[in-house]
Amino acid sequence: MSKSIAVLGLGKFGRSLAENLYSLGMDLMVVDRDPEVVREFASKSTIAVCANLENEDEIHALDLKHMDIVVVSMGTSLAPSVMSVVEAKKQQVPFVMAKALSDQMGLILKMVGADQVINPEAESGMRVARALASPTILDLFDVGENLCMIEMVPDKKWIGKTLLELNLRQKRGINVIAMKEPGTTWSYLDAHSPIKDNATLLVVLEKKLLSQF
């Protein structure tokens, strides 16, 4: 069953998020003050609404109480973000995520009721920095406070050996869960299959172990 999600604000981040949510089959409402942008998203959403998110009455009129999730994605302006978060929580939306461009803004949005605050630019920069700092890591994704998932090229010592032979979980505390060869999709890596030199691995590990890569 698809979730009902509202994305308030269709800037660069909001547009990307909305397009991906709709492609995943979500019941999607998008809201922006620009009529041209709203018309563009009429075919890329369940409902596209033109509204001024700096106006409390217009935010209230969105009737957000039917949403499972509301994403407040303006980010550049504190006042409409605060009003949108407060209104969503007043209408008892179960989960409200808000975009913030600074720690101070994030703290304020948390204080007024946001369940989660994100800073896409900072998080993207952190991921790129971690990847650039390692010749092995291709991409990195947070999985909670202590775990992460990484795409990586296999260590040269792993080539031609199986997971049973390497015993990476016991020896290094990492879990190889999938492998992808050029031109193919991800597939689970059988413990008896050798790791190939042109492959990419998907690995889950504790963040404190990242330094070994």
C-alpha cells in the first residue's frame, strides 16, 4: 500500500524528491507558489497545488491531516518552514521531515515539532568527502547512527576467493551482501562464489570501522 506524502516547496531538492517519490508509486501531493512549476508537476504527482507557503491560512487550507508524511523542503526561509511544520503537526501528521540549511535552523525546526531534519547539501558533501578520501569506497550511505552501507571495489587480496574463505564478518566486522559486475544489476553474493576483480561490492559495517578502508 502506497503512502500519502506531501512535498511542500519545489526547489531543486523538492523537485528531485517529488519526482522520485512519484516514480516509486507514492500517493503524492506537491505544493509550490510558482504556477509554472505546479503545472509541470501536474503529470508527475497525484495532486499539484499552487499555494503561498508564507501564508498561514493557505498552509492550513492544504488539509494535511490526510497525509502519512509531510516534507517541508523550502529550507532557505525559516518562517514558512516553521509555519508548515507547526501546521502539519497541529493536523496530526504522523511524520514531518524538514529541510534546514544550518544547524540553528534545524534546531528551531526540531523545537517546533519536526520529527526529522535534514541538510541535503551537507550530507551530500560528507558522502563525497568520504568517498574521495578512499581509493576503495565509491559511495556511502548512512544506516542509522552506528551503521553505514558502502559501495566499494574489492580489496586485491579478496579477488578469486569466496566469502567462506575470507571470513570477513569474523575477521574484519564487515558484511558483504551483494555484488555487481559491469552491465549487470545487483545480486546477492553466494558464500561459495569467488569475488571477481571487475566487480563492485555492497557492504554493511559499523561506522567506526570505516578507517580500515
